[in-house]
Amino acid sequence: MIIGYARVSTQDQNPELQVDALERAGAEQVFQEKFTGTLRERPELSQCLRTLRKGDILVVWKLDRLARSLKDLVEIVQDLHDREIGFKSLTESIDTTSSGGRLVFHIFGALAEFEHDLIRERTHAGLEAARARGRKGGRKPKLSVSDTQKAQAMLSDPNITKTEVAQHFNVSRTTLNAALLRIATTKKSA
């Protein structure tokens, strides 16, 4: 069975062009959605992917209608391949039911992995350079060392709860516990 998926980004756009092309390509069922591609969860896409069975073919008008990034696209198509479901993109003339189409997707996969590695290497190099200049990463703690010490003093009173202390400093209990742990860890390593 050939199943189509059409998506437009805004409510005022019309998916008819895509639907017509998908039906001409033999789609017996077309899932349509009006969602921005930046949203990971798209209900119609999820339903479409659940509907597909071994031997089916998912067809889209254009690659960017299916996924928000190359990485997402490769993951979706790999999942389809693992489930023995074909994939076709009409505009780009990609068809993973052929050896040439599978080659194109292996290249896409390699490019996505390469892009991921480059980002990771640049991030690592940037952090190392910042550390070499004496800078620390991460955000500032919500509780200063002084406030954390005050919180410890307040908690030495058995009538005061952690919830009350957290409310006093306008932080969550989780934040208070993290600050107390940070102080305890600093004292142990000193």
C-alpha cells in the first residue's frame, strides 16, 4: 500500500498541491497536517508512521515536509527501512525501494553523522579554550555561597523545614538541596 503524508506550516496554507501530487503517485491514503516542521510531535505524522506495515511505501511531496532536520529525516527513514517499508520523495526523486535511493540515504546518514561530530568537536574545543582562560561553564547558581551558608544555619533549627527555607530564598527544594550538596562537596575536597 502506498501511503502519503502532506504537511503545510501554517493554518492559512493549503496542502492541496501536495495531496494531488501524492494521489497521482498512487497514494491510497494521505495523512495531512498543518503544523510547523520545528515541532517534534506531529499527531498526523505519528499516526501515519503507525499505520505503515511491512511492504508499504511512504511517499511525501518534498523531504522538508517530513522532517525538521537531516538527522530527523535519516532517523525516520532508517526506522522505515528497519520495518521493511519503502520511502519516496517526489520532488527530489528519491526512492529507497531502489539501490540508488538507498545509496542516497546512506550518504545523507554519513553527512548527518559528520555534522554531529563537527558540532561536538567545536563545542569541546570552545569549552577547552574557555577553561584555559579560567572561565567555568554553566549558569550561575541560584543560591550564592553566602545564602547557602545562611540556609544551612536556618536548617540547624529542628523547627524549620527545608520547604520553608527554600521558600525564604525563593528557590525550589531541589535547588536548595543542590546548593547544600555543592557546599558539602567543596568542604570535603578542601
